[in-house]
Amino acid sequence: MEPVSVTTFDAWCAEIQEQDNWLHKEKERIQSMINANNITRAFHHNDKKATLLSRISDSLKTPQYATTTTSNKPTDHKYLPKLTNQDKQLLNEHEGCTCCCTFYAGHCSDTCPMKASRTFPNATNYCTLTASMVEAARPRVTAAFVEAAPCNDDTDSYVSSSTPTPFTIPHLYVVLDLTGPTVREFPLLICALLDIGCPTVIISSSLVDQLGLHHYDLPIEEDNLSSLLDTLLRYQEYVRLQVRSGNGVWKLGVVRAKVNIRLPIPLILGLSFLAMEHIVIDVNLHTTIDKKNWRVKPPKPITLENALELALAGYLLPEPIITLVWECIEVLTDLKFMNKKDLEFKEKHQDRFPIQLPGTLKGVPNHIYHHC
């Protein structure tokens, strides 16, 4: 028994009730063990009282006429009560003997030692057979030896010392790059939540305005979502967007997402998205599995050692970025061409372009320099 260490009255009452229930169960267990011990002692006591003659031969039969010569004084001998059908069923279910009335006796009534010695259990110590006596007589088997670990006052004696279950596990997000009519330069990077508890794809209205997506009227039968408080969430519009990640390395078709005004995150990829892409979430590894190619391990994070050279693939980039890249290429090409022509012109007219000009023009012949 541990001392009560609570501060509130309700918690104190609950702990007292729990300890009281434990004491009652312990008392019943001890009483059942005492009853089973009494039955065993009575069996061995009667076995010792048997005479040598009763052990090696049948007892002598008393003649019928001898009953007439006996005294008329009534005897106070107490007989065992007859076993009921319930008692017999209880003994049969728990490998008991109907002769010595012992559970898990290791023999049956035909091979009972009491039957061979023509003795019976002591009627004085006989108790009605109950389920508690069965539990007390049940053989105990040692399953394992557990090493005792040191504990302090803060350790609960009824809590296992194995690794505790974590209270929370972080949500699983995926980094996506989205484009839209209002995205002029680079794609917009967002963190989308992978949620197996949401049956559809939901996008926030602020992200829709930022991407400049076109609104479509949502069918009436699709306005069927509710919160955990059973309050209806109104959805009247949806948008179409293209989801991709890794600068276009992983690309998906057009996804229809319901628009929500008060969504706290930019995008939720629910069951409809996961089912369409054959994606399974592995909460143990905190990653996703693509059932089409069974890729379990997530990609390694990019470091300076394993980073690859940057490459521009036109079909992976949006149109505004392609236009900007072509403009830069044209400017660099013109600059390279002008530098090449400048070197050719200087080599052709080396006499007009000395390596180092003098600091003054005094004393310099007129044919070396030109007048401006």
C-alpha cells in the first residue's frame, strides 16, 4: 500500500476507493487459499487415519443379525452432502476428482487414493465448491524472471518500465511549389498538410487570391463537410490547381480543391488526393509510401556534399521564368559578341591602341596620336 498523495478531494476519494477495492480482492484471494489448504489438510489427515487392514484388503462385512445386538443409541456421524450437478461440472472443467473433491488433483475418480483405501473426505471441514477455490488450487507456472529496477517516489509501481507512448507526433507536411495567373516570377513555396482524416482537398481563400485562381461553383451535394463539433462548414466554390514539388521533379495533374475562408493552413491534401496518387502514410517512419513503385525511404536531405549541379529544364519551369531566362541569355550573348569584336579591332589596330599611353602629349610625334 502506498500513501495517498493527492491534493483535491475528488482525487482523494477515487484513490481511497481504488485501494479499498484492492483490499477486498486481496482478502478474497487469501480466504480462497485458506479454504483450499483446509481441504488438502483434511485429505491427508483422513489418509493417515486409515488402518493397515483397510489399505491391503476389503473391510469386514458386518452380519445382518449384528444390527439387532447393537445399542439403540443414535450415532452423531456426519455424512458428506451429495455432489450437485453444478459441483460435478465445476470439477470436470478444472481437472478435478469427484471422489476426493479436489481441483487439479492429477487423477480421476477411478484412480483416486481415497477410493482405493475406502475413505472419504472429512465432513466436518468440507466446504461448498466455489470458483474462488478453483483459482486458489490452479497451478502456477513461472513465465519469466524480471529484473527489478530501482525507482523513486515519482515512479508509479503499476506502470511498465518500457518505452512510454509519445503524447504527440508531428504532422506530416510536404513542400510544394504552386503557380498561378498572378505569379510572375518564381513559384510560390508552401507547406501542405497530408491528412488522412480529411476526405477532400481544401485550400485557403487567401492562397487562392495570392495565386489568382479562377473560382468555380461547387455542386450542392459536395457541401458535406463538418467540424469536430458537428458544426457544418460551408463550401460554395472550388478551384483547379496543379500540384508539384522539387522544382517540378514530382508533378501531378489538375486537382480540384474546395475553398475555405478560415482555413488556418494554406492547403490540406486529404483522402481524395492520397487515393488518386496511391500514397500511403507511414506514421512510424514519418514519411509516405508510393504504392506504384513501393519507395519507402524518404529522399536524403540536400547537403554541400551530395548537391548536384543546377540545371534548367524548360518544360519544368513556368512561362514567366522561361521568358526571363531567354532575355538573360540574349543579353549575355550580345555582350560576348561585343567583347569578341572589341578584341579583334584592337588586334587589327595595335599601333593605334598602345598598351600604356604617355602622361603628356608634349614631344610626341603627330602621327602617333589623333586629334579629337
